[in-house]
Amino acid sequence: MIEASNEHAEKWATVATLQGATTGIGGIFTLAVDIPALLGMSLKTLQEIAIIHGYDPKDKNERIFIIKCLQFSSADIVGKQAILKELSSYYQGRNSSNEMMSQLQGWREVVYTYRDQFGWKKLLQMIPIAGIIFGAISNRSMIQDLTETGNMLYRKRRILERLQDEPTESLPPLL
């Protein structure tokens, strides 16, 4: 599973590099295509990571988890701690009644973060020809960060699920 995840990460990093360089050729004229394409590529990448780890990305709960991965990869340290806390309470079965509004807010935060953070990074991509280098580097680093985050969260999820499934009699006694 780890080997497949690493191959997958390298494949999508290469695709992101080529896509960023391609949209960097036209400067400001092709920049409008780059951000939605990068967001779509991010979603596709996380869906494939979900499949590698044995989850169905068509499931509603899986889609929410994918949004949380996107949110986690672009959040600051306080946001990351809040997302981890939310995910751990989700696994312990303590879902709040405001869960759907929270998920919608999470998606909104992802879109705003992409707009704000990558808007500044893409500013240098507006310069024709020089935008090739900036677009390739920014897209590659973004997808590499996202695949690292996705793999980490899916591995953590798999471990937590296995711990929940394991009967308490098989655990060693506490000292």
C-alpha cells in the first residue's frame, strides 16, 4: 500500500508540473484555467489515494473525509489541530447535530484558501514564459504536499479503524 501510494504521488506530481508549466506559457490568459484545473487534480488525487487505501470515494462520508484532507493540507497549525480533533471525534462516534453545516463550511474554507494562497503564488505565473517555471514549481509542490497529507490521514484512519475492530481481550494488560 505504501509503495502504491508513493508511485501515485510521483505520478500526480509530474502531471501537476506539466500542467503548471503548460498554463504558465500564456501568462494571465491561461491562469484562469490553472486554478480550477489544480483543484480538480487535487480532488482526483485524493480519490485515488482513497481507492489505494480501500475506501470508496463515491460514498458521502468518504467525500467529506476528502474535503477534510484538502482543508488540512492548506490550513495553519490551529486549523490542523481543529481538523484532527474533529476527525478523532468522528471515529469515536460523537457526531454533532451541526455536522452538515460544518462540512459545508469546510468546503467553503478550501475554496477560499485556494483562492487566497494560490492567488499570490500564481501572481508570478502571469508573466508569459517566466510563468512556466513558477507554474510548474507551485503546482508540483502543492500536489506533493497534498499527497503527503492524504497518505498520512488515510494511514492514520486505517490504524484507528483496526484498533476499534480489535477486541479488548487481545490487548496486553495495563501495568
